[in-house]
Amino acid sequence: MKVKDGDQAPLNSKNFARDQIFELSDQVLSQEVRGETVLLDLASEKYFGLDPVATRVWQLLEAGMTLGDVFETLLGEFDVEPGQLEDDIHSLLVSLNEAGLIRPSARPVES
């Protein structure tokens, strides 16, 4: 799972809760092309590329899923060890967050 951009900020150690929801920036346009997604950040005028797995994460975030639901969905869809998936999702979310493409939502999770 990668965000492809030469100016990617370094990862930090921020942890996200399983019930965390993320909001996609309203300054980002996205287009899926052959299983990958191209993002254009209108604010910075930078393009970002998401590989197929990161594209799936983007789709699930766009659907308003919690981090726990994203994890469980991907665990069911891909042949991956839970620990590796957790690390990969965390790295992707930190990268997307630092690039200003997503942000943790302050709105409560609906029951």
C-alpha cells in the first residue's frame, strides 16, 4: 500500500482508534484507472497515486467506514497477516493525513 509522491512526509507514531472515521479532503479529486487511483490535491496542485490495495482503503474511507471496519473488510478480501495489514493501513493513513488528503473526523460514529 503506497502513496506515490516524491515529497512524502515522514511517518509519525500517531495511533488511530478502531472506531475512528476519516474525512476525505474536499480539495481532492479522485479517478480510478485500471484498479489504481489518481488523486489531485487542488490546494497543493500535487498528484498522488494509490496502488490497488490503497485504492480499496480509499474506497472504504469514502464510504464512511470506521478504521476497525476497514481492517476487517481488508482482512477478508486479501491474504495477509493481521499484524502486517495493521502496519500497512497505519502507514497509509499517516501518509494520507500528512499530505492533507484525509483527516480524522470529529463526528461521532453512528450506531
